[in-house]
Amino acid sequence: MKRFGKLVLGGIEMKMVALIMAGMLLVGGVFLGVMLMQGRLLTQLTEETNARQLSNVTGTTAEVLDTVITENMDRITQLEAKTTDEMFQDLAIRVQMVAEYAQNLLENPDNAPRMPWLRPDASKDGTLFVKVLLADGLEEAEVEDKLGLIANLSDMMVSVCNAYGADNIWFTLPEGATLMADVVPSQWVNEDGSYVTYDAVNRYWYKQAKEEGKLVFSDVEYDRRTGAMCVTCAVPVYGADGTLLGVAGADLYLTEMQRTVAESAKNGGYLMIVNQDGHVIISPEEIDVFQVLNSEKAVDLRTSEQKELAALVGDALHGKTDVRKVQLQDAYYYMMGVPMETVGWALISVFSEAAAEQPILQLQESFQKIQMEAVTTYRERSAQREAFTWILLCVLFVIMLTGTVIAGKKIVKPLYAMTKHIAELREGYLEFKMDDAYRTGDEVEVVAEAVADLSRRAMEYIEQVKKVTAEKERIGTELYVAHQIQKGMLPGTFPAFPDRKEFDLYASMDPAKEIGGDFYDFFLIDDDHLALVMADVSGKGVPAALFMMVSKVILKYTAKLGKSVGEILSMTNNTICGNNKMEMFVTVWMGILEIPTGKIVAANAGHEYPAIYRNGKSFELLKDKHGFVVGGMEGVRYKEYEIMLEPGDKLFLYTDGVPEASNAEQEFYGTTRMIEALNDVATENPEKILKRVRKSVDAFVDKAEQFDDLTMLCLEYKGV
């Protein structure tokens, strides 16, 4: 390697920069040429496409809207209203037939025989079964003769139900006895075998028919037997003298009607049914005004504050309306209504104005079709150029990939070998020797020589101690030597950069034992960038110290390559993981200060949160996002973040030995006490701040033994 000032020729940094720049220039030139050709072609196609689109757009939206809304809504609404009304007509016919037959029997009792009748039988479920139901307190003997008389209705009831596909019909005497045909006779039998009483004369349909004296349809109710929504049709039967002889009735379940209404809710339209009181009884939508509520809570839409809606509902109950535009909440709807004359209800058809704008989508599809034709034309015209371009790009990619892999292996291989060699050092043989694999002619060789020199000096110290002292003293001396080596590895001259007025910093490391696993580092990458490192190696003693030295060297070496913080941690992690048989790891906080601006780009590999002081305020923890520890797993990427320092701001870094320092009661010092100690001297220089924190920790710990290293660093940014 040759050095010219700060420029290093032949180093890893220059090799990587040269390779990347060459690749970027090559790929950029190719893409630039392709982009110019494609740009001209796309410009021509865009002009042609726009001309065709302009000629295709027409003003047909109003005509389509009129066709879709007026004709379709009118046809569908009338058809559904007619179909639904026929259901009620069939119901009325069935009930009227039973009523007329019952009237003939009861007015001419001597002309008909007395037929046998049955009580409910639970085994007959699933088939039409005719039985007698009695009101509470009514004895069979009281109505024996009338029951035998109306029992003549049994066969007719079954025939009528079968003919119309119904599953229930009945006739009730004024005394409270009911002859009923249905398919669930078990509903009328209690668990103990007794019969369920049925006070029909007090049911809503009986009272309504009696009061109005004509065929009536009840409001929507829930059937007491099945729980389904239904409408009851009832007709009173009178004698020649006007005496009430009974009431015939049948239920119409609204299941089919509910299904039809639910299926109508698609493509922006739906149907709903309003009864004679203006109440919504069936609706698929959850719009407030169309909610289905029971009769006590239901709102009469004819009295709605929305006048257009109230008028339409009122008109629909008396005759077919035209299509009207009605505002509901914040949207507009097209609506029309058709009455169901038999039951006195109305079927309302609703269609969203937003859905009516679908024709616009058809125009958009036409545009897309034209655009696709243009794209197809473009692809056909440029197929050869595109094929050539892709072939060229693939060749370039393979060349660049091959070159990068070869260069990467050549660069990283000696680092892996060196890490493996260090990891294999064992007690009794701790000397790291230079090998031909490390003689790369770049920074790797420099690092290897430095580690080898440190290892050699360490071995010399150890040998000297072995010869001079006893076993116990030898161990102490070894640790002291290691401490001195470790101490020599850490920058300890302050002020560190006396000629730099833009910042001031101070750091300290007090190991729990003679040597520790914590370390800090700071160094200028170039004139405008200052690197800050705070790290904590797992474990204690000599292994941790050696691992600390390797980690520190690799971090500093990688940082000197001009990489970002995330890349520095990733490369360091991969290098250490390459052969980490001791399975040791290190937590690292690293930041690079851009001196002219005060911006710090940092990343946290499982380390403690830093503390930051804003000028004129106080210290507080900066809870950044932690990445995985260095040396734990290969392939980890570290997320970077930024800290912007203004003149007078301070950054405080530390290892876990500070907050986890404990007193005799095993109570931790904690970050709260640490922040309080920092704020006691927040305006002082970094050296006084660190000494104040150490004093606070010592006072808290008192005479308790120090179990972990205490390492701290404080940076004050003063600005340019």
C-alpha cells in the first residue's frame, strides 16, 4: 500500500470504490441508452393513444342513466310487487274457503255428522296433522258437540294446505277451542305429556278480525311456534243473526319474501317493504331510516322529516309512483313504489345514484382497452430491442456478480482466518503469529501485524512474570499486564483532539476485575466525521479482553473503509461469526458524528439506551430500536437512525455496569438515579459529568463489591 496524505492506494476501500464505480458507470450507461430509445417510442405512442381516447369519449351518460333507472326499476318493482301480492291473495283465498265451509256447518248443524277429532300428537311432526287446541280452563265437554261439527273441516284443511303449499290453517270457536292443521304438533305437547293451552280468542289476529268484521291481515309478528316472521290472515264468520260463529285464520311466513328482498341488494339497488302504517318491515340495508324495528319502535316514514321520502311512501301505499330522486343522509337515491293491494302494503325500489354512474366505468374500460392496444403495439415494435437489452443486462450482472464474489472472498478470507486463529487461542498458547494468509498488502495486513505485536508483547510480559513471581503473584501480574495492554488499547489522552473546537469528549473504563470486556472508542474517520463506539463483551477476564481487542480492531478497521454504521456492524458481525467457536458476543452502540452539521447516524446492536441533553433542558434516555448483538448470528442487518445535535447538546453513552451496579441489599442503581446524577451537572463539561456519575454510583454501592465494568463516554457538541 502507498499512502499520500489521507489517500491510500491499494487499500480495501479504494478497491471496493473502484469496483462499484466501474459497475455503476457501466450499468448506468446501458440503462441511459435504453431509456432514451424507450422514451422516444413511448412519446409517440402516448400521442396516438390520447388522440384515440379523445375521439372515443361521448356524452352518453345521461341516456344510459335514464334507461337503467327508469325502465329497469319500473319493470322489476312491478313484477316483484305483483308476485308478492299474489302470495297474500292465495292466503286470503285459503282462509276464505275454510271460513265459508265453517259458516255452512255452524249455521246448519243438523245437516252434518259429528266427526271424531284428535289432540296434539308429537309423533306426527313433519306431516300435516289436524288437532284440537283448548284455551286455559276450557273443558272438552263444554264444546264437545261443536268440535265434532267443525271436525268436518279436517280433510278440507289438509287439502287446501297441500294445494297451496302451506303448512298451517285453523278455525277458532268463540269459546276458545281451535281446530288447527300444521306440521309441528309436538309444539303443542309439554315435556310431561300434557297439552299446551292456546287462548286463541285473545290473540291479535282474532281481536283484529272481530273488531273490523272483515278479512284482515295482521302486522308483521314473530310466530310463537317457530319464531319466524309472519303475517296472519283472519276472517270472522257470522251467523244469519249477526252472531260471531268463529274466526278462520292462517299464517304466511315471510322467509321467501325476506330472501327475495335480501337477494335484491346488489349493484347499488335493493327492495324493501313498507306496511300500511308506513313501517319498514323488510329491508336488506342498515340505513337508519330503513331499519326494521318492532311495531312499538318503528317509525312511520310518511311523517319523516325528509319530505321527499315521506311523500313517496304515502303515494306508494295508494298507487304506483314515478321514479323520484330522494336524499337519504349524505347520499342520493332513485326510488319508486308500487302498492300491494291485497294486504295494503307497498314495495319500494331503491337504486343508488353512485351506482348509476357505472356507465362512466364502461368508458374507462374502453380507455383501458385502447391503452392495452398501445402497449401491445409498443411491445411488438420493441421486442428485439428489449431482448437485446435483457441479454446485455444479464451478461453485465453475471460479470459484476462474479467480480464482486471473487473480490469479496479475497478481502474477507484473511479476516475470517485471523478471527479463527484468535478464537482458537487457548490457555498456555496465547500468541498470535503472522501468517502468509494475512499478507494482503492492505489494511488486513496492518491489523494482523498489530494483533501479532500485541500478542507477542503479551507473551513476553507473561513469560517475565512467570520467571519473577510465584504462582499467585504470576496470576496477578498476568492480569495487570493484560490490564495495561487493554488500557493501552483504549484512547486515554484528554483532551483527545485539542485542535478540534467543534466538540469536547471524555471517556473512562473501570473494570470490575483486573481486565474487563467493556470498551469504548472514538476516532476521526476523516476531517468531518467522528466515530463513537460503546461496547460490552459477554463474559469477564482474559477471553473477554481478547474478544474485546479483536472486536475493537475490526470495528475501527471497518469504519475506516468509509462504510455506514449499519454496514460497519453487519461486516463486523459476519467477520466475528465466521469462526466464533467460543460463542461469545458483544453489544455495541455506534454513531458517526458529522462534525459540521451535528448530525449523528447511529445503530444499536443490543446495547443500553443512550442519554441525550438538549441545551437549556435536561438529560433523558433516548429509547432507540435495538438490533441483535454482534457475534450472535450471521447475516444480521442493523437499522440506522439519526440524532441531530445543536451547539450545547451532549450525548452520554455507558455500559450496563452503570445501571446494574448494586448495593449490599442487591438493589440496582438504575437509569433513574443515573439521569438524576447527569442532570446535577448537566451544564458542566464531559469530564466533570462522568466524574459526577461515578461519584453517585460509588455513593450508592458503598462498600458492596463491583461486579461489572463501569464504562462511560460523554460528548459535548459545540458547533462550528
